[in-house]
Amino acid sequence: MALTREESSPLFAGTAAGTLRLIFYLAMAVVLMVLDHRNGWLWRMRYATAIVVEPVYRLASLPVDGMHALGVAFADRRMLTEQNQRLREDLLLANAKLNRMAAVAQQNERLKELLDTQHSLELHVQMARVVGMDLGAYRHRIMINLGARDGIKSGQPVIDAHGVMGQIIDVLPTSSAVMLVTDPDHALPVVVERTGLRTIAYGSRNGEQLALPTIPMAADVRVGDKLLTSGLGGRFPEGFPVGEITNVAPAASGMFLEAKANPSADIDRSDEVLVLHDLAEPVGPPPPPSPAGPPSDEAPAPATTATVAHPTTLAPSGKPASAQTAAAPPEVPQP
Amino acid sequence: MNRQRVSFWWFVGTLFASLLLMLIPLPHVLEPFKPYWPALVLLYWAMESGEQRVTLGLAFILGVCADMLNGVLLGEQALRLCVLAFIALRFRSRLRFFPMWQQTLAVLALLLNDRFLLLVVRAFAGESTPPALWWASPFVSGLLWPFLFLLLDDLRMRLRLQ
């Protein structure tokens, strides 16, 4: 390595030192890749250098924002009026639906209270803007302008007005990366709205579509069926629209039906997205009821430590232990 | 001294601009045709200034920066740019005196090799093979090369930079 370049015949400048240097750098690159593949160094480095990286991202998104601003500035009046009209109609329709739903939602809430479940229909969301930037990886990831400082955590679902978009995978201080549902690495537990069939929607390799490769042969799935999140898996809350089936055919293996679906969210057109803050219902069996015995001050010492230890371990599952100690749900009268 | 400093900043500026260009998204339809800007600019400087400026270390650093900004895997672009710079430096004296069309073909070959390398790396990382349109990018880069080369060369001449 200490050799200086003395070569005076540049036409055939192949020296051992040059090749050695190449091998050295290639080895370094390979080491970096392996380390990153194993431990996810890339995002740690991005996080550490966020003070440099994030302004560059903002800079790179300027042209897109500029185009957007230009589009607004030069849009002609007719188009804007049309858009306004359409939005107003949408709002009217949405409000009408909402009014009708309000009563139903209230009723639902009351019934659920009776059944002693904690599931609520409220949404806790944060609005985020998409940062117009190319993240490599065939555009199955987007950046949004909320980050760790806004309380964003990895794993939160991201939706838009029409359906599920994806989930947060990496967080920087003031921005974060979202993996879209169409990413080949993404899988999402869904349920077919019409029949209640549960299956899994994967992102597809080359398109804007979702693939459902493991539907049982005998299942009743048709083109036009709507897919909703099933809430299994514990990431996405249940009941959000995911997509609509466009094609059903037997898989190449002949053991399953394979369906394709179009995502309902505007995957490549959304400017604003919503980051959900409430997570899915905890999965798995309900936590065991805390031991109902005599009041703790009368119980022997070891029992009290047990009851103290219990709620702390159960706390992340989201259901307060008090809800479990309540009486069994009222019996539903049989007709 | 001043002139030297200006030409140094011009050099760094073009590299930085290439990273920015890489980050800027294109309309969705054009996305697969996006040229690999850092490679093109690095190739230009490798042919123009040779080892005085473009060394393997610089290619490595540029690659790591590119990976940090938009990478799937840290070190991936560092590897690709190192290989690219190595080949370009080794054949520099021949590439420089090629007529433009031959040079363009050589650049195309280099970029195709680069894509192939990327394919290998991604296969090792366990990612799925990309669609056929993914191979369009080197050809677009090759088409752009003469214009980029002439533009950068012309600017350099006009600004009387090294």
C-alpha cells in the first residue's frame, strides 16, 4: 500500500498495487454490506448523521414541491372550480354517511361496553406529508415528514383516505421511512369482506399490485371482492380497506388459488397520509385474570408480590387488569 | 490558488449534484429509466483528471455517501462505484482518445457491468429479481453520456477550470 504511483507508461497501467487497492476497497464494501445486512447499520448511520442527511432529503424534495406549487399557480380557474365542486360533493357525501354512521357507532360502542371489550372506533392519527424523494428499492418505500421527535415509532400503520398504505419501518429525528403494502417484503393479514375468509396479502415483485398466493382451492373468492385488514398479527387494526381483487386463478403449484388485488390506497399519488397511533387489538389468548382473593392487605406476603408483579407484565397488552376482574359479561338472551 | 480552489469546489459540487439528482424522484412512468448519475459524473472525472482526483478511495467514499442517502444496503454502491472507477482508471488513456460513439459504447458496457454487479449483490442479500424494465437504466445513461460529457467539458473550458 505504501507504493506511490511511479508508473510512467499509462497505456498499460496495470500494477499490482492498483489491484491490491481495489481488493482492499472491495473487501471493505463487502464487510460493510454484511454488517448492515446482519445489524441494520444503514439506518443507525442515517440516524447518527441525520443533521446532514435530512437537509439533503429536503433539498431533494424541493423540485417536486416546486412542481406542485407551479401546478397550483398555473392551474386554470375552470380546473380549480371543478376540483372544488368535486371536493364539496365528496364532503357532502362523506358528512351524510358520517351522520348516519354516528348513530350506529354509538350503538356499537354501547353494545361493546355491554360485552366488556375495550375496542374503540376512535382513531388517533397524525397527519404527515410525503417527502418527494426516491429511496431506491423500486419505489416501494416513501419518506414522510414526521419522525422520532413527533413520537413516531417503528411499526405504526400508515393509511390514507382510501385504505392502508403501509407501515413505518425506520425513523429519523424528523422524518421516517414507510414500507408500502406493495413492497415484495411486506405481508399483511387480510380478510375478504364478503365471506370472511382470512388470508395474507403480499406485495408483488413488479407491480403496483398485491398478491394473495395462498387461498384454498375450495374458497369462494371472486373478482371485485374487497379486502380488509383482519387485525391478526397485531400490527394493523382490523377493518381498514386494503384492496379489491382483480384476478383469481389457480396457482402454478395447483394447490392454491392465487389472486391479485389492487390496493385501495393511492399508493403513488398521496401527498398527505395519516399515521395511526392506536395499534391492533392484542393477539393471543386473553391474559389470565388476576387472582381474585381476599384484599391484598389481608393476604399473606408472597401473594401480594405476585399480584404486584402481574399487572406490570400484562401492561403492554393494553387491557387493564381491572377490566378482567369485572364480572363475566352479561349473558346474551337466547331466542 | 484561487483558481485551484474554485476548480476543487466545482469538482465537489458536481459530485454532490449527482447525489441530489439520484435522490430526486421522477414521474412514476419514467422511474425505471432513471440514469445512475453518480456513476456518470464519476466516470467523467475519472476520464478527465485521472488519478489526480479520482482514486478508488474517493469512489468508495462517494459510494458510501450515496448509500447513506438512498441505499438499500450500506456498501452496495461503494462496491459498484469502486469497480467502475477501477476499470475506468485502468483504461483511461484509451477511453479518452476514443471517438465519442466508441466512448459511449464503453460507458454502456461499464454500466451494464455495474447493473450485473448490483443484481449479484441483491441476490446475495436475498432480494427478488427485478423486472425486465430495470435493465433500461444503463441504456438511458449511455444515451445521455455524450451530452453530459460535452456539457461538463464545455463548462469546464469556459470557467477555465482544471
